[in-house]
Amino acid sequence: MVHLTDERPADSSYIDGYGPDGFRIAGVLHAGPLLVASGLIAPWPVSGLADAALGTFDPLLASDAALELLIVGCGARLAPPPKGLSAA
């Protein structure tokens, strides 16, 4: 079960806004696709979900973050995640 809260630990990355210019994470604007987890903010080298091969998630999967929930933005149309992502 995932619990959403307004509490923000000092050592975590949190998304506090997004828009056409990018994502605002802990008050800092980041442009373009990103991989975000506790202790990780990294560019995600894709231009769309069609480019999101399993290997593009390697920095996220190699991080020390314990992933409970993965949100993948897919744009205006709903699309399935890359094959093998759930198992990884």
C-alpha cells in the first residue's frame, strides 16, 4: 500500500510541480524527461514512451531506492510500459 503525504524528508527528492517547461523538484526546475527516486534525479534519454526500452531505466533500477510505485508519464494517450519493466 502506498501512502501519500505532505511530509517531505530532507534527504528525498520530491516533485512539487510540473508544466510545459519541465518538472520542479525540491524547488529546482528540471527540463525534459527525468528519472526521479530518493537520491536520484537523472535525465531520461527518451523523446517519447516508444523510446523507453527497458535499458533506459537502468539508472533507476541500479539506485538504492526501494521502489514501491513507478509512475511513467506517457503523454496525451495511455500506453503500456516497456516489456519486462514490471519484472525488473
